[in-house]
Amino acid sequence: MDQAQPISRTFSLYLDLFRIVAALIVVGAHATMPAISGNRYMFPFGEDAVQAFFVLSGFVIASVVDRREASFRAFAVARLSRLWSVLIPALLIGPLLVHLAFHFWHEGFLAQYQANIFSSEVVRSIATALFSNEIWFISLTPEFNIPLWSIGFEAWYYAIFAIYTFGSKRFRWIGIGFAAAIAGPQILLLMPAWILGAFLYHYRNRISLTKPGALAAFVGGPALVLVGHAMHVAPFLQGLYLPLLGRNFVFGGIFFARDFIWQNIVGVALAIHLAGGIVLLKGERQVRTRWASVIRWAAGLSYSVYLLHFPAELVIVSKLHRWPDGPLKVAAVMVGAVAISALLGMFLEPLKTPLRKWMMRVTDRSIKEIRITAPMA
């Protein structure tokens, strides 16, 4: 592991800002969905923001393994407690919010749903809690919380990374192959962006860019994404493999990875952006304590905002169904969803610490029992 030069506090703060912006882009993308905005707007950056999260996740996970999660047990407990601390409550809160909206304001947006969908959400929620909601060609992501699809991807990236990092050299690639065989092609198609993030962390000290070059990378990465959308690169690339793979496979079997070539290009562009940021923000610049505190506080709630904003948007748009479609309605949905999910996050985010401690105690007992019974076997 490379511990020669730790990440500067300035760049670490920028990563938090990067996380906040990505979360808000996802919220905006869902608030401008045709069913919510009345088909008035086009904001095609939601899945790009998910790629930003994948790149950031690879970078951060490689960092925490390098600095503190130095064993498989520590890594597994920390990752599971982080994921489950908000995910499990979100799987309960989301359907509850939507059910209340369905009951009280059924004449609005939610009138299109049938009552039996609520029962199917139980199965979908269990699959999501076990990170099996998007393996292979099975899509069991909750219909009332579509953004949870990416959690089913990211958990498998953690697993594969853990096998590579902590597994013995003799069985490492067998373990990776086994995990990849369970995850399936849809999840693996979007893994390059996550790997790029981890790669960027480990080689951060070898980035040799001049300040002008770093600035070009920092600005040019996001600019490449914007230009790509303006030139409709994603549908062009999709058109190249659509005849080969078939429409049913692309829009059914690998729906969330249907633009996998473009999505990986976005991952590369955002990795370039962060590489430029590493060079530009290498020094320990003075940042106002107030702003730094606000950014870190907001970044700490970004996971909850990501997991809970969608059902909150459904509730709000159902209540506001009589409002005319337009920017005011979209803004109200966005602000309300961020406020509700952030407020819930203030109660949910602290759960990860007691959950992690409980999981450590449980694994402690399990390890002791194994050591006691092993000689008797």
C-alpha cells in the first residue's frame, strides 16, 4: 500500500464537494423525469452522476483500506455497517412514505400504480438488502426507490476488491472469478469506473502533470461529458451494439448498463478530472472553517439523500399534482426531497457506529467459538 503522501485536506474537502454535487445531480435527474415534470425538461446526467459515485467509491475504499481497514474482517464490518445503516431503514421508510401518499393522495401521480405493487416491494426489498437485486438479468430493485439499483452494483465491487486485497495469492483469482460469476455481466460492465477510482488512489503520487495540464484535466473531464451529451454520443454508441446484442437484452437484461460504453467513457473523464484535482489541490491551502464544516456535514448526509430522495419525490409530486408543470414544480420537488431525505439522514447516519460495534462483537464471538471448537473437530 502507498502511504508515502497522504491525501491533502484540501483535496479531501473537494471530494466531499464532488459527492454533494453528484447527489444533487441525481436528485435533479429524477425530479425532471417525464412522469414528474410533465415531459418538459431533459436532464440526462443522472447516470453520469452514478459513475461519479463509482469512481469516488473506488478512490475512497482504496484509501480506507490503505489507512485503517487493514483486514478482511475490519473491511467487511465497516462496509456492511455503512451500507445497511441507511439502506435497511430506507427499504422500510420508502414504501411507507409512498403508501401514505397512495392512501391520502391517490388521485395524483400515484394513481397509476396498483395496490399489488406494494406486496411485490417486500420481495424486492429483501433482494436489495442482500445486494442481489441486480445480479445477472434479474432486476428486483424496488419500484418506489429506483436509485437503489446502484447499491446492488457497488456492494459487489466491494466484495471483489476485498477478495483481491485480502485473499491469498493462491486462491485470489479463483475467488474473484466466483464472485464475478455470481454478480453477472450487468454489474461487471460498469466496474471499470470503480477500478479507475482505486487505481487513481494508488498511483496518485505518480501523476506528473504541470499546473496548466492539471487545470486542463480538471476542466476537460466534465467538459468531455457535456460535449458528449451535446453530440448524442451515448445513443450513437448504443446503436453500434444494439443490433448485435438485441433490444430485449440491452433494455431488459442489462438495463442499468445499457449505455455501458458511454458510461465507462464518463468514468474515464471523471477520473481525469480528479487526477487534475489531485495536482491542483496538492498543497494544504487554508479553507474557511465554516465552509469546510458545512461541506463535510452535507457530504455526510449525501448517502441518505441518495437512498431516500426518490420516494420523497413521489410523495411531494403526488401532493402537488394540481400544480401546473413547470420549473417551480420541479424546484419544489427537488428542495422538498432533499430536505426530507437529509432530515431522515440526520437520524439514520449515526446508526452506522453502533451497528459496526455490534457486528464486531458478533464476529468476535464467532471467531472465539471457531477457535474453541476447531481442535475438537
